[in-house]
Amino acid sequence: MFSPLIRKLGRGADLTQADHDRLTSLARTRCVGARQDIIEQGDRPEDVHLVLSGFACRYKIMRNGKRQIMALLVPGDFCDLHVAILGHMDHGIATVSPCTLAELPPTTVLDLTENHPRIARALWWATLVDEAILREWLVSMGQREADQQLAHLFCELLMRLRVAGVADADGYDLPLAQHDLGEVLGITPVHVNRTVQALRAAELIVLRGRRLDIPDVERLKAFCDFDPDYLHLVQRIA
């Protein structure tokens, strides 16, 4: 069950079998249905949540009721690693699809960062990658047209889900509805629909139900100028 986490963190540090054993012994797990809040904006955070299966998201709700999704969380992703330092949440975390979550008390996170140096390095790496993804999303929203922005997101998810071991070479299950994609991209569901249809018409994607297939991954990457360097999947050699 913890294999997506181990696969992901293995990109950030050379983990030993003892590290693997420590990670697989983490905390309690629970299942949460689709579109449920894990923690709401304004709540006092305690446990750190780790996504083991399914999709979750970070979001903010505006006064007019509109929602902006600021991050998609896939298997192997932590929902704010050091959140227990904060007095209250400045954003919410919710499931998109049914999820299995691990719940880590702050003492466990402290043990991982203070007593397991290779795990600590991998966790720092994961936090830096989260920040790099957010920067790339900001660039997309400011500089890419909607079709390129959506194609870029599809390429990013392919790479991230491959690392977690839950994607094929050219496709994956995508539980995001059009209104979810609109809340990621900052456009209306109608605009999302037109954008999806344009990518389909160009034969860049095949989207059936909740399954996305990419007929030619390199062609889709070229279309949206996707460079995976910001995901930092190649470990730095000292």
C-alpha cells in the first residue's frame, strides 16, 4: 500500500531497506469517499495526511463561492508535510475521487526528519518539488493558452503517476470532471469542454469516461512545450 510513497521518495534519496521498513510502518490508514473534505480552511491542523490511492486536491474558496484548486495530490503525495506548525489552515484539502489516506501524527513526522537522514532528504526533495509544480502552474495560467495549459497538466500527471506506479506508458485513470479541470486552470467548464474537444480533434488525446490515453506522448509534450525538469526526477549526484 505504501509503494507509491517509496517509489516517489526514492527519486529524492537512496533509501535503504531499513528506510523502506520504516515508511511501511507509518500510522493508521482510512478510506474517504469522493468529494469529501479532509481538512477545511480555518481548521486547526494536527495529523499530516498522505495519499496512498486516489486523487485529492488543495483548494481555496472565494467569498463568491468559487473554488480554485491549487494542487492535485496523487498517490505518494503528502498533504502539507509540516502543517502542524500552523495555527490554522489557510486552505482546504479534499478528495476528488475515493482515496486511501495515511494519517501521521506530528511526532511521526518529527521522527522521520530527525532520526532518518535519507528519508529526511527525500522529504525535503518532495517539498521542493511541490513548490516547483506550483511555480509551473502559475506560469501556465499566465502564459499558456488554455489548450496548451490543459495539455501541460495532462503531461505532468502522466509523469507523476508513472513515478507512483499507477500509470501506463501513455495513459492513466483521470477522475477529474470538467468543472474540476476548470478550477485547476481558472476557466469555465464550457471553456474546458471546448478545449478538450480541440485536443481530441487534433488527435492529441483520447478521453473516454475517466480514462485518458495519449496516442503520441512526445507530440503532446511538443504541443505544450512540456519540459519535465521542474519535477526533478533525476537525483542530484553530490
